[in-house]
Amino acid sequence: MLVSPAYAGIFGVVFAFLSMRILLIRRLASVAIGTGDDPRVLGAVRAHGNFSEYVPIALLLIYVKEAQGGGTVLIHALCLGLLLGRALHAYGVSQVAENYRFRVAGTVLTLVVVIGVSIQLLFDYLTVR
């Protein structure tokens, strides 16, 4: 049984949460569209936007690795790394008085997952012929 579809469901719930969070914060800030130069809205929009920019490609790469026979432990590690990375980033960028360490740690962890699984896929392709 594949593991990555369960994580896809988790990421879908997080995406919906981040979407609803924008709606709530916009309502509280009386901002109908965009960010209205409100730092709370801007943080929520960027947390959601960054999530939607990185998660689809990362999850696709992880799924391909799993479909090619990537071990269950590896797939859990990649998905949990991605989930933690995106959570750290979303928390960091959502703070009005941002502590950049959270955003940087989240970005680094996400890129480690994306680059790591990408290299594995390329290596698998080049060595299995």
C-alpha cells in the first residue's frame, strides 16, 4: 500500500486551513482583496502561496520515488520532512514580528527534501538501464 496518498490528504487539509485562515484574517482586517498593506494579511497570503508553490512538486517527486519502489521509511521521512518544513515556514512568515529562523529552517528543510528526492530519481534513472 502506498504511503504518499495519505500525506497528500494531510497536505490538502493544511492547504484548506491556510486558505480559510486568509479569509478570516482578511475579514478581521476589513480587506476585501489583496493584502491592503496589512502585515497580518500579507503573512497569511505568503504562507499559503509558498505552501502552494512548493508542496505540489515535492509531493509529486515523492510519489514517483515511491512508485519506483522507494522504501516506506524513506517515503515517511521525506513526507514528514516536507510537512515540518512547510509548517516551520508558514509559522515564521505568519508572524508580524517575524523570527527569520523559522522561515529559513522551513525553506532549507523543504529544499533538502526536493533536491534529495530529485537527485535520487535522477540517479535511479541513470543507473537502472
